[in-house]
Amino acid sequence: MATAINTSSQYQRVIKRDRIRLLIFVAVVIFFPVWFAEIVIFNFWIGDRLTWLFWCVSIGIAAILALLVFYVFIYFRAQQNLQVLAKVIFAFDATDFDQIVNNLSQTRSIEEEASILANLLIQLKKNFSHFKQNLLHKTQETARIKDELIIARNLQQHMLPTEFINVTKNFPNISVYANLIPATEVSGDFYDVFALDDDKLLLTIGDVCGKGIAACVLMSRLLTIIRTSALAMQHSKSSESTMLLDLLARLNTGLYQVGYEHCMFATMILAIFDMRTNKLIYCNAGHNPLCVISTENKSVKFIENSSKPVGIREQAVYQCKELQLAAGDYCLFYTDGIVETHDQAGALFDEHGMEKSLLGRVEFGSKAVVNGLLQDAGNFAPNIPQEDDMTALIIHHHMPKSGTMKSTAIQTTKPIKSSTITVKSGIEAIKTVQIEIKSFLLANRFKAAELGDLDVCIEEILANIIKYGYGPNKPGDIDVKIDLYTDEFCLQFIDQAMAFNPLQLLASHMATQAKRTSGERGLKLVASMADGLAYSRKDDHNILSVIKKYSSMRKGV
């Protein structure tokens, strides 16, 4: 600040000095022609003409020489000032810049203008250094915020389920899948799938108004309320409708308390799906309509039924509806970020775009339907940044395939007892599974002499998965689950190896690849020993089910 004040006063002195010089120069320029004219006109013809002529020529030459000297003086002074300016500019980034400028400004041979310029450059460098420090600070702060947002995004993604096979493990004909694509680092959309018991799932999808950190915080609060309430619902004796309405009331109160002052609210759907009866009980709180896709009729139906969003009023009234899904149907939950995607002309992706996308992928399963829908919505406007979060959650009841399973008890009743074994793919896993399964059956009064075929089935199926599914260089986990029913038991072999339907191989009576020939013979042996076989591909898992009846295999039966 002091430097700026001193430079300003110094500049004012230079202005005054230059004005005085200008006045003197103007006076001289005006006086000399007048004086010369007076001499020539009035005195030349009166006095000694030669004397006056001599004096006139002398004075004229002296004036010319004075002007020439003045010009040379100005020229060299300007050159000197330019050299000083160049030296200061080239030293601008030097560490000893201030010292160089101070030495130059104290040199008497330098015009005061150069000294002023040097002081201004000192101030400019200080301002520039301050600007660089602020820029560096803001850059570091921006990088810190970005890193924190990335961490928040990872935490949010870990809050949402990505594997759904465990919640539908008792129903191989039911698959669930969901995916979320945020518009920014964090999202206000959410979804969840929660097993209330062996038969029923609690499903939810929602959209908190707005985007960014505020929406993410409210989304986390809502998910927390839903999950804590779901734990209580596991032991509730109330009806599905009552449980859903109570949960919506708690969500409405919880969001109203923290979001009303900031005009924050959320739309959502809460639903309970009975996997045994394919019945869906749901409440729609201001959300997009449910979408039912019929694979039999190749049709898409949007079911309009909506109440007020949660968080708008302290007391809100909601209602539940019932939906019965048929075999092969999909039920899709989605957020408005999908239907409101628009191109540069303003045309919306809307329900017509959804219908086209869904019907084109229903034959490929839940994951393909959801990911394909999100991809088509994103590709609808490739040159426009995504404006809103896009989320989709789907339930699919697989159409039963004739001839693949002789018994249907696993699809309609609860198992009496169950046990699951997880092993790493490897030859040693075969013996481990055989021992564990036989121990389970013996503990449930099965006769050891009747379990010989079971060891063969386990060995053939596991050997096929280990050798041809994972291969020697790609080990993975294999889950073997046994469910015990009234008159039969079901063995399920679950793996994440490459997709392969052994029932198609058996139906064609030929191997699709030469290296699978030995595996084909083993599968034929398994089929001859089993009372039923079923295969499904769900959530990137192969699931092979083997049914075995035991009318005389248990002691005392």
C-alpha cells in the first residue's frame, strides 16, 4: 500500500514538471518567429543591413543547433529508459527482482519516469504473486473437494446393493437387478432390495429433488430409515399394506423435519413382492408409474397410481395397490431421469423410447433389460451432458421351460431345511462337497446306502464346472446349496463361470465344442440319476438345480 502511495505522489510530480517544460517550449517556439520577424521587417532596412543579417544568421544557426542537441538528448534518454525497462521486464521472474529494481531506481542517470515504472512493476509483481497464491489455493481446494466427492460417490455406491442372488436364492425362477448412473459425482436417486423372509422382498426406488451433496445426504437418511424399518418389519405380524403405509409415514416425517425449510422432498415407490405368489403390493408417492413388460404379449404397460411425494406435508395420506405378475413378466421401477432425457431439439426419450428399448431386450434377462435401457437413454442425446440421475430396478419372473424340471416343489413351497457350502474351484473341492452334503443328509435320517448316486452327481457336475467353466487358470467360487422338502431334495450348483446351459447340450445330444465331449457324458449320467434338472442364468451366475426324490431313502419312511 505504501509503495502505491509513493508511486502516485511521484507520478504527480512528474506530471507538473512535464507541464512546465511544455510551457517553456511553447513560449520559445512562439517568441522566436515573432522576434525574428520584428528584426527582419522593422530593423533590416533601417540599420546596418550586414550587421543585422549576421546576427540573424547566427541566431538561426544557434537555434537549429540547440534543437539538434535537444533532440539527441531526448533520443539517448529514451534509449536509456527503454534499456532500463527491458532489464526490469527480463528480471520479472528472477528471485532477486526487487533488489534489481531498487538498484535501478536509485541510479541518478535514470529518468524519474523509469523509477515510477519500476515501482509499478514491483507492485504488479506483488499482485501477480498474490494472484498465483490464490490460484494455487483455489486449485488445491478444488482438487480436495473433487477427491472428497469421489470418496462420497464410492461410499454411496457401496450403500446400494449390486448382488441380488442371495435375496432370491430360494426361487431360481425370480431375478432382480438394478443400476444407477449419476449425473454428477453423487446422486439423489436410490434403490434397495431387502429380504423380509424367505418368500418376500421389500423393494424401493426413489428420487430426492435436486442433485449433488444435499440430495445425497437426504438419500442416505431415507435409506437408513428404510433399512432400520425393514429389520422391524421382519418380525411384524401386520399385513403388507399396513407395513408399507407405516414406513411411508416414517419417511414422510423424517424428510419433512430436515427438508421442509429447504424445499427438499422425494418421490418414491415402496413395494413388497411375494416370490411364491408373484403378487406385488406397492405404494407410489409421487413417483413415475410402474412399468410391466409382458413377454407373452410383447407389450409394455405403464400403471398410473401416484400420491403426494414424501416431505411436502407434515401429515400425508397414501394408499396401496396390488399387482399380480404373470409368468414371464417383468416389473420395472425407474426414475424420471430416463424419460426426461432430451436431445438438442428438445424431443424427449419418454415412454415411447422406453417401450422400444424394453421390448428389444426382454429375451436377454433382467441385467440386459436395465443396462440396455440406461444405455439407450444416454445415447438418445450423446452431445448433451446428462442432466439428471438415471436409475432402474427390475423384477423378472422367468417363464418355466417345458421338460427342464420334472418337479416343481422348489418353486412353490418352502424348504424344511437348507444348507450352503462355498468352495474354491479345484479338484479337492469335490471331496469336500461330497462329505458336507452326505453329512447333512445323514443328520436328517437319510440312509447312507442310498446316497451312492449322489456322490457321482456331485463329482460330475463339479468336475464340469472346474474344468470347463472356470478352467485351470481362472479359479473362482462355487456355491452348493441343498434344500430339503417333504418328499425330495434339491441340489443347486451356483458359479460365476462363463454362461453355459447344460440342458441345451443334453437336448441336442452333441457337444458344442470338442473339449466338452467328456463333460457331456457326465451330464447325461447325472440326468439319468436325477428326477429333475433345471438351469438358469441370473445376475451373471450359472444355476444348475438337481431334484432327487427320496420316498425310501430316509429311515423310518
